[in-house]
Amino acid sequence: MTDNATPITMFGADWCRDCIRTKKQLDELGVAYTYVDLVATPEAADVAREISGRTNIPVVVYPDASHHVEPSNADVEAKLRELALV
């Protein structure tokens, strides 16, 4: 069962331009999410890699267990609309 307060988990790092962009988009859309800082929690990179099968970030995990790796803003917004989160 999904916690509706934080339906999305985003794995990222403060040095990653795509992560900064995606985080800003989620903030601007007012979407609740859990941010996993891979600099502060480097062991979480293994979790992100297990989810995505890749080492690229950000990894955005949605409540339906689907995920995006390095998504465009359009990809994220389309998925959020599909899930009725925006």
C-alpha cells in the first residue's frame, strides 16, 4: 500500500543537473516525494541501481512501482497526470 503523503521516491545528488531540474519540477508542481540524497546516503545508490538496472540518476519511482531514469520534465509530468497526482 502506498503512503499518499509521499507517493514518489526520487534518488538523486546535489551535483547532478538532471536531479536538480527534476527536484525543482516536483517542488513547483507541489507533488509530495521522498528525496534520497545519494551523497548523504551512498549505500542507497545500490537500491537505485537495483530499481533501474542503471547507474544514471535521477531515478524517480512512482506509486504504481514504475520508474523513470533521467526523465525529461515532460515525461515526469505525463506520468504524474496519468497517476492523477497533478
